[in-house]
Amino acid sequence: MSSANSEFEKSYVITYKELFFTFVVFSFILFVLFPKDLLKEQIKSEKSSYELSMLYLKNLLRHSPDDESLMLILATQSLRSGEKALTLSLLDRLVHSEDKKIREEATLLEYELEKEEYFYLKDTEAKKKKREKLRKLFLLIYKEKMYDAKEVDKWYKEALFAGVDRAVFYFLEKKIVQEKKNVQLLESAYYYARKLHYRTKAMYYLRLLQKYDLLHRDKWIDVEYFQYINFKEYAKAEQLLLRYAKKSLPWRERLAEFYLMRKEFTKAAQIYMDIFSEARVYKRKRAYFYKALKALQAGSLFNAATRLAHQYEEFFLDDVDARQFILKIYIAGGKLGYASRLSKKILRREFR
């Protein structure tokens, strides 16, 4: 029985050695006879057994210790199999390669490795340092255009993660080319353009929002108006208000407020009187009449205010509040004769 076991163990050892020897010989034959680039592609495409691929690669590197393309494949495969120490040692050399393509691929791999490690860190300070390192790596990748131009979504998210606003905006614009009517993307592009002080771009995306975000169209027109006000582009602000005031009461009111702000009190009063003329409800008519008179008073245009008040005196004669208001306009404008005559009218009406 013992003799049988001994023979079995001997047979097993021999078989294992032969298997390993066969692997080494086979690797050598592959290296010598198989087209090298094709062999690399075969190993790179291996997805099921990273460990086996790494055995091949390590053996091939013994024959070509300076082959950086093989090192890069080994670094990739070792990262996939969890051997981060090996990956790092290879990348330390490859990120300084004289070959631009090798250097770029190694940098991308380093970014992937560092980001993977970031999510395992628990210490706040360590995470902060790692995030800063990732930011620097991302900036290098972005500036040198190392990323795959087809992976727009991926690098947009990485730009957000790294907190690099100009990169976020860059990839946003690429995404918008693919989704021209995506309101969420257009809104983000507008706010990033504004944040980065890209005024022409900001206005471009603002106009697209007005075109495609119909539910919030007035909001975006309003934003455009305040953009002009903030930059003291008053002629453009007025043109915008005049365009929309033709069809919208709120925009007509905004136009009147704009003229008040610009101290164009006569224009403001005229807008209010135009609205007064079109109003059908008495209380609304009275409110706009008051606004017109107050606009003229704000500009110290007392003669114009008294003339307007006198023109509509009869219209408001039955309204106690309006009569009192008109009397104050006459007195403030120094038209005591007007005030006296109106007072007599009111007395006659009261004691009729």
C-alpha cells in the first residue's frame, strides 16, 4: 500500500514539473514564432483568466525586459486581478515613458487605480489628499487630451467628480451635440458658461432654453433681461421688454418699471395709462391711474401730474379715495384753483 502511494506521489510530481516545463517552453515558442503584436492583442483580450495572462506576460518580459507595451498589458491585467502593488511598480516607470501613447495609457490606468483606492479610504484627511491627487491627474488627462473622445459621458462625470468647471463645460457641450434639445443639459451649460464668464456662450444657451424649455420660457426671458441690466446694456434690455410687452401685461408692467429705474418718468406714466385704457375692471383702472400719477410725481413733473389728474377728475368724482388722491396731487403741484373747484364739486355732490 505504501509503495503504491509513493509511486502515485512520484507520478504526480513528475506530471506537475512536466506541466510547468511545457508552459515555459510553450511561452517561449509563442514568443519566438507567434507574431508579437498579435500575441499582445490575444493576451489583452483575455477576460476569463487574468492570472494565466499574467503568467504569460511575466515570462515574456523575461525575454524582453524593456518592452513597455508588455509592461502596460501586465499593469492592466494585474489591476484587474487585484495585484495593485505590481500595478503601481509598473506604472511608476511607464508614466515617464518617452513613448507618448504608453505614457498616456499608463496615466489613465493610474487614474483608475487611484480612484478605486479613494472609495476604500475611511480617513477624511487621507481621502482629501487622494482627491487632490485625482484632480491633478484628471487635469493632466484633460489638458493633454488623453481621454477617448467617444467616452463623453464617462469623462463628463469624471470632470464633475474632479470639480474642474471648464472641463465640465467642455464635455457638456460635447453631450449637447448628441442631445440638442435636452433642457437639463442646456440649463447646466448656461450656468457653467455664466460661472466661467463665457458671456457669448451663456447667451447662446439662454436662447436655446427659451426655444426648447417652453414650460419655463418666461423665466429664461426674465434671466436674459437681468443679464442686460447687470451689464448695464440698457438699450438691449429695453428692446427685449418692448418685444414682449406687446403681448403680455406682466412684461408691460416690467417695461414701466424699467423706465422708472431709468428715470424716464413720462414714458413710465404713459405705459400705465395705456394699461389703464385697456383695463375693464374699475379697481384695476384706478390702480394704474395712481401709478401713472406717482411716476410723474417721482420725476417732479408736477404740471404733467396735475394735467393728467384734471383730465380724469370727472371719471373719479364718485370715488371718495380717488377724489382725495387727486386733491393731494393738485395741492402738491400748487394748483390751488383746481383743488378749490374740486372741493366745491365734492360738497355739492355730498349735499345734493
